[in-house]
Amino acid sequence: MDYSKSGNPKGARSTLRGPDHGQKGAPRQVKPPRETQEQLLARMKAAAAAKKDPRA
């Protein structure tokens, strides 16, 4: 009996992945620069001030 032919078929091993997946030889993904703490605090204060002022 040929046991290699029994069972479920093997899945495709060499299928290409989606375009968002970094392929071999693809350029590295560049992450956007992180926000500094001063920028974060300024943004949070502006959002809090805008929330307090009903006219804005």
C-alpha cells in the first residue's frame, strides 16, 4: 500500500502573500516618526480646551 497517497492533500507551499507582506528583497517599511512628549501634551491640551469651549 502506498501511504504517501493517503490523507488530505498538502497545501500550496510557494504561494505569494499579499502586497502588504514584506517579500524577500523588498524595501524595509519606514515607520512614521513618533510624537515627542511636548507635542503630545500640546495636542492633549488643545483638545481639552476645545472640549471645554462650547463655541469652538
